[in-house]
Amino acid sequence: MNWKLHIARRLYGSYDNSRRVSRPAIRIAQAGIGIGLAVMILSVAVAIGFQHQVRDRIIGVTAELTVRNLHQQNSFDAAPIHVSDSTLLLVKQVKGVAHAQRFATKPGMIKTDNDFLGMVLKGIGSDYDTRYLQQHLIDGNMPQFTDTVASNQVVISNTFAMKLHLKVGDRIRTYYVDDSDMKARQLTVAGIYETHLTMFDELFLITDLHTVLRLNHWDRQQASGMEIAAERYEETDRMRNELSMAFGLDSDYYVCTVEEAVPGVFAWLRLLDMNVWIILVLMMGVAGFTVVAGLLILILERTSMIATLKALGADNVAVRSVFLHLATLIVCKGMIWGNVIGLVACFVQQQWQPIALDPATYYVNAVPIELGVTHWLLLNIGTLAASVLMLVVPSQLIAHIHPAKVLQFE
């Protein structure tokens, strides 16, 4: 039998029914561990939730990869690229490609009787995946857009609808400048969407690909670009390199990832990682301080017991092991409470979302929560390992306790 663990368990059990000085120190140490672990669980869950939800929203309105003309990839009035059936087949043959779709854009202006706003008309065809937009429709419906027939319908954002006082069924006049010539199109509002992505809601109107191709004087083999969805987000960099090689280094095709297309948002998301690491270090420091203080109090309170064990033949390593086992039991109980508090808080926020956010600023309606088993296990293992390692140095105080000097006063 492991006598060191047995003594540690007996000592741990004796504190619940005693009035020793160390009892409140143990409670404080357990509270420090519990609160620290709960805060760490919440911090990691919120950071992962933010990153994934904001990333998925951006991918929903675009895709993981975008292909545009190399010379005008940052312009909505860009030169076209050639997108034939063979081009789409070439793209779909790249490993990891889930879907490829064409689109065309044309900058213009909406004018009503009382106001006007700049916008970008985005044309999509029958091959376009509209599931995300349909999920975020707040009124009307998503027409079946094609590249062969002008639908004369448009889907607008709630931002445009509120600013221009539009509703489903209203007709809007849109104007486009092309080589010093003004073109006009009258479109009917078929639906209103809201994604809470300012970069998209304040810019795009969705219509059929045929209308935009005619406005740009392009044929059906041309488009402003392609949006390519990936089966796994983690493979986008590899897919970009393979697509660039497939198109040829001297071609006019420019492939960029969603992080390159929207660098500001992803830079903001990466800052969350740094904030989480700062919180983890601070919480670990607070928890470690309370545990170390508790261990020192335990050692000072049990000086006579340490002297007795040494007098019976136990060496410094064995006695230190007793107190490290004791401290580990204290840490484990604190971690149990920390897990209960942290996981319950995550569950409540995930199910009922009591903490709301302004979507205009944070892109989401409420604080998002996402915590995988792997991250949860790593937090628990890291907390336990770090707490025990912090106790190694203060436990060396035991080596300075001499049995002869202590027992002569007993």
C-alpha cells in the first residue's frame, strides 16, 4: 500500500471536522482553483465560439476561396475571368473542393423618390448555394436566379430596406455608369436578408447572373470571379496553392483565401487568442498563489508530524510526497467545482443566451459558446500539472525541518 497517499487522504479528511488554522486556507485554495478554472473554461469557450461563428458567417456570404482577375482583384467593377464548364471541372477536381460557383458584380446606385444610396449588384446563377442567405431572410423569399433569364427581381439587406424605407414587393430604380453612359434597371424587391455583417449588408444587392452579365457586356463564359467552398476549412491554404498551380503561374486567375479577402476581421479574431492567453496566465497565477500559500500553512501546522515521520526513518522525498499528494487532493476538489461552474455557465449561455451583444459591432446577437472535449481536457490537465509543479519548490521547506530541534519542544 502507498503509505504516503494513505496519510495524505487521512490528513485531507481530518480538515473537514477540525478547527485548525489551515482549514480556511484550504477553502481559499480550492476557491482559487475553482474560480480560476471556471474563468479559463469560459474564456476559451467564448474565444472559440467567436472565431468559428464570425468565420462561418463570412464564409456563408462568400466562400473559403475566391478566384478573381489578377489585375483587378480588389475592384467590384473588375475585368472578367473566363469561367467555362471546363474551368469549373478543373476546380472541382482539386481535392477538398466541396462546391464552386460563379458570380458577377456591378457597382451602381439605388434611387427612390426621396433618397439614394450606392451599392454593388451581385449576380448569381442556378449553381449558387443560397442556403445561408435563405436562413437569414427576414421577409420575402429567394428567387431561383439563373444566367439565362432576367428575373427583374432583387434581394436586398435589411440595412438598405430601413434606410430607403423599402419592403417586399416595392420597385426600385437602379443606375449604372458604363463608359460615360448611364444605364437604368427597375427591379422588384423579392426578399430582405440580414446577416449582421456590415461589409456585406451595406453593400450588396442580390439578383440573377444574366442581368449583371448584360450590364457588363459579358458573355456566359465570363464572370467577375468564382467562389469555392472547401470541405474542411483547415485545408484552404493547400487548396489555394493547388488551384494556383492548376490555373498556371502566368494566368490571369488570382486565388485568395477568405482571411486574405477580409484581413481586418480575422486580425481582430486573432487578437482574441492573445487575450485568452493573458487570462489563462493570470488565472493560473492566482490559483497557484492560493495553493502555494495553503501548502505552506499546512507544512507549518504539521511540523511535529513531519519531524515524527523523519524520526521513524522517512526521508525528505517521502515526506514531501505526502504533502504533494495532499495538495493534489485539494487541487482536484477545487477543479471539480471549477468544472461544474464553468460548464454550467457555458450550458446556460448556449441554451438561453442571457448575455446579448450588439450584432452591428460583434457580428453576433449573443456571446457564442463552443468548447470541445479536447480543449476541456487540455485545460484540466494543464491546470493540474501547473498547480502541482508550482508546489515543488515550496515543498522543499520540509528539508529544513530537523526532528531533534522540533521534538525537543513536544
